[in-house]
Amino acid sequence: MDTQYPTIGIVGSAGAYGRWLRDFFEQCMQLQVIGHDPADANSSSEEDLLQQADVLLFSAPIRQTPALIARYVQQSAGREVGRLWLDVTSIKSEPVAAMLLSQAEVMGLHPMTAPPKSPTLRGRVLAVCEGRLQHWGGWFAKLLDTLEAECVHVTPEQHDRAMAMVQAMVHATHLAQASVLHQHTVQTGGLSGLLPLRSASFEMDAAIASRILSLNPAIYEDIQFGNPHVPQVLRGLAEQLTRISSLVEHGSDTARASFRSEFLTNNRNAFGEQALAAGNYTYERLGYLLADLADPHTMSVHLPEDRPGSLRALLHVFETQGVSIASLHSSRTPSGEVHFRFGFNSGTPLDRLAAVASALAESDIGTVLSG
């Protein structure tokens, strides 16, 4: 098997992560990729993957993955010796255990993000669960380097226990919030009626709920139902919410003291000063970002050429027109284009901003976006 320039086989290649992984392996690692997916009539067969793929990667729905891997183990019948099998499932214990029944080398991966619009996982967390790795160790290390993720090595058991809180509890909390908003915001005009009165916390929570409700519901369903550690965590969450509700409903000074002690003092001590300081700083940074994004005094520019010096040339246009920049943020469109969003002080003359737009229109540096 070629551990330097392997052929990659993706099971589930028509799914969102399958498509992203295909692009990553082809564009970032310059490797040949073949894929099988029942949703893609033109994809390779399962037998093609077993014959040709040096690295087999499972990117399938959570609830189907263990049985799917078991079928591949049976069909491969020992041909997987010396090859590498991977999966990118949100639950790790069962998929890794299923892959270990093969004779392949095995690693479990979990990108802690939906497929990003960027070509790599830079700035994102990647959980890495080791099954067995020997001859493929060097190539796998190169894979992690190219992914550019913040890699966290955990056992499958540790991973699933953590995901019961990191994913399932968080998702359940926001889905419960969404249901409460649906039931209790009739008199305020729904979510759109509340957002003008938003705090940073409410805006973030509403954004997270909107994100969950915008993506594939089967993924969020499987994260709740496919992890055996979730019911205990959700029972604990429900108990704590019931306790808060009981204290608030009681309303006495004694209830207030209990609330203060149980939910503020005790939790503050449990988090610790270092974690509180880091978390509070993160919150403040996000708050400033949301404030910048809500500011109407902005201009968005697309740089068509992604090359060294492009941003410097763009900033020089603002400098020559005497325009000071108050904030600068970048984002990617669904097609992967990088857009820069410039914020300005409220007193910035509109004619100077128009001069910037005109200068950019006459050059090939960037394109000012409408709106």
C-alpha cells in the first residue's frame, strides 16, 4: 500500500462532510479520491473502494455507521490488512470498536464543526481517537498537519462522555429555548420582535438555535439518541432547571439566598478564577464583534486575487482618501470567497467613502459589494 500518495475512499461521499473531505484531499493533499454513496448514482461501488482505496474513510449518518462498518469488514474479508480506516462520526465508541474488528489500522476523528467554508479546519477543534496505528503513523501525522486543526487526543469513551455535555446538552438547551420562544413570544411579535431588545447573550443564543434549526435535523437527532451518556446529562439539566424554577416561584429571601449559593457562588468556585477570566474575555470579544457587525457605517469589499500584498494595497486606498478604519473583519461566502468588512466612525464623510469606492472600481484591487 502507498502510504505516501494513497488513494482515498470516502464512504458517504455525497454528504456534506463527504464533499468537503473530497475537496480537502484533492486540493490540499493532491491525492486521488474515489467515493461511494447511495445518494450518488455515479459514485464508485463498495467493491471499488475495497479494492482501490488505501485509506477508507467513513462519513455516514451516526446511527448507520457501526452497521455500515461491519458490512465493510465482512465484505473486505481480510483485504484491509496494511490499509488505514478512519471515520468522522460525532459518536466514537461504537464506530471505532466496529473498525477494530477489521484487520486495518484504525483511527477515529471528530471535527467539532459542520463542514467549514474554508479549505482546512484551521482554528477548529478536531477530536482524535486512537484505535491502532503503525505503518500509517507518518502519513496520519501529515494529515493532521494539513488539516491545521487544534487536535485533542482522547479515548472513544472520554470523547462520548464529553459530547454528552459539549454537544447534546448544549443542543438540547437551545432547542428547549426555541420551544419556549415559540410558545411565549406571541405578544412580543416572535423572535423578530425580541431581537431589537437583544443583549449579546440573547443574540448569541438565538444565533445558535438558528444554526441548529438550519442544518440537517438527522444529525442533531442522532447526537441525542446515539450517545448512551446523554440521558443522564439531560436528567441532570432538567433537575437543575426545575430547582431554579422552584426557588424563583417561592420568591422568599431564603430562596434568593439558596439561589445565590447553589447557582452563583458554588458554580463560580467550581469553574475557578482562571476559567472564569478566560471565558469572560471570550464573551467580551464576541460582544465587540457583534457590535461591529451591527454597525451600519460599513463597507464590504471582495478581493478577487488572493495573493500577498492584496490587503495592503486595499488599505492604501483608504489611506490615500483620508479614511480611518474603526474595525476590520473577514468572512467567507458559501462559495469560499473572502470578503472584508470595514467599519468607520459615525462622523466619516460619505464623500470620502464614495471616493474609496470609486478608486476601487477604477482599479483591479477589489470590488465594493452592494448593501
